[in-house]
Amino acid sequence: ATPTSIMVGTGRAAEMGVLFRKGDALQMLQDTRVIALDKTGTLTKGSPELTDFLVAEGFDAAEVLRLVAAVEAKSEHPIALAICRAAAERSLGGAEVDGFTSITGYGVSAQVEGRSVLIGADRLMTREGVDLGDLKGQGQALGRKGRTPLYAAIDGRLAAVIAVADPVKPTSAAAIKALQGLGLKVAMITGDNQGTADAIAQELGIDIVVAEVLPDGKVAALEDLRSHGTLAFVGDGINDAPALASADVGIAIGTGTDVAIESADVVLMSGDLTAVVNAFDISALTMRNIR
Ligand code: ADP
Ligand code: MG
């Protein structure tokens, strides 16, 4: 490719909201066979809302929510914000918390008013030896609806299943269809549970689902996808930075975190995935002019 045509291509891209930080990304996109997208904040809005709160027998819903929200007030995870908002709306708050611990990819725990409180994915409960009992089936049913089920345990006993829902961005489905129209395989990578991931993937027409990926497992997940050919990855979060750096083309959402943007080859100026399609279109036009 001539330097002039690359310059024209990157200029045209910038007008369409796509910043190429490296000129060779424009050429690399033409060879791309598989595109992997982070779920939370990339395909979805990234700001979940609490949708369901079911307590086990012998527990009071308001009391469980008060204790859970006290722990989540120490966490910055979007799930924590959803739970804290729900508690604030019901004027539940003000409990004292000791020994807060965040277990990345699993959940959180702390002591609240002398009781031990644990909140997170089913794998957190398994790890801590808490039996999900009757609420396991309820949680799985919520997952099949595309909601994320979380479990809360108090003093080692399962107290509630809580679901949050993170709506998909209105343009995600059309963008995926357009990418598939260009001959790409579309994959989704998420730390969320398999059931929830499958439901969202089906809603969006995603080809390959990689779920229950721990934050430091994203790079290894991408390695597996490389068997399909040259790979692009789209992400927004701090924990996406290593994956953005390791993909053949790393595409960051400009509304995401600075660390993600710095690790990427391409930056989208908006959160709208239509810009990813624009990047491929411009790449095709530029390379056609050259070849
Ligand atoms: P993702 O970015 O895909 O949501 P994470 O690794 O951040 O992936 O989280 C994976 C899972 O860990 C979440 O779906 C949730 O089940 C659990 N989790 C993480 N942080 C919290 C938290 N503060 N409260 C409850 N659950 C959490
Ligand atoms: Mg994300």
C-alpha cells in the first residue's frame, strides 16, 4: 500500500468516527476472518438494572437487600451499582462493613453487622461450599432470559437469587449482521455465565460464544479463536487491554477506559458498533484502490 492511499483511507475513516492509530491496521482488517467482541459495555450498554430478587425460605427480602447492598457499596462493578441503586430506591442503607474482599470474576464478600455476606456468580458459591438448593433452577431460568443471575449467601446459607439485566445496544444486531455479510465469523467473549451468554448471543445472531472467561483468561480465549484466521477484537474495559494488544487488530470503544484506548490499533469515537462496519468498509475501499 502506498503511504498516500493509507493517508487518504485513514482521513476518510476519521470523518466516519474511526481513528486508525496504526496505518497497517487498515491492511490487516482486509485479512481478518474472525471478529471477537467483549459483551459488557461493547455489545451491551454496560449499565445493568436489577430485575429480580427472590429470597430463600426464612429470609426477609428487604433485610437481605440491605446487607447485600452494604457489601456492594464497596465494589465498583456495574452489577454492584445496580444493586446499590435498587437498595437506595427502597431507602435501605447504612450498615457497617468489615473485611471487604473482591474476588475478580467471581464476586464479593464481607462481614456486615457480624454476619458473613457473600454475593456473586454460581461458581463463587461452589468455591465457598454454599449449596444453591431450590434457587439454582430459578437462577438458571433467569439466565435463559438473558439476565445475569447472582447468588447471595448469609452465614454460609443461600439467602437470595438476584438478577440484573444489561440491555443490548440498539445497533448491535444490525452491526453483527453486516459483519457476517462481509464474510466474518462473529464471536462474543464474556465473564458472564454460559446460559446468559447463550441467550444474548442468540438474540444477536452471534456465531461463537465464549462464556465464563476470567478477566486474565481473555488473551487465551482469543488464541483459541485464531484457529479461524486473522483476528480482530473489540473491547472497552481495563480488563480488555491485554486482549486489545494481543489481537491482530485491537479495536477500542472511545467511550471506554483510557487503558483500553491506549492498547488499541483502532479507536471508535462513539459506542455505536456501526463504526466497526465502517472501519471494514473503508479498509476494503482503500485496499481496492491500491491493489
Ligand atoms: P464481565 O465484565 O463480563 O461482567 P467480570 O469478570 O467483571 O465479567 O464478572 C464476572 C462475573 O463475576 C459476573 O457476571 C458476576 O457473576 C460476578 N461478579 C463480579 N463482580 C461482582 C460483584 N461486585 N457483585 C456480584 N457479582 C460479581
Ligand atoms: Mg466490557
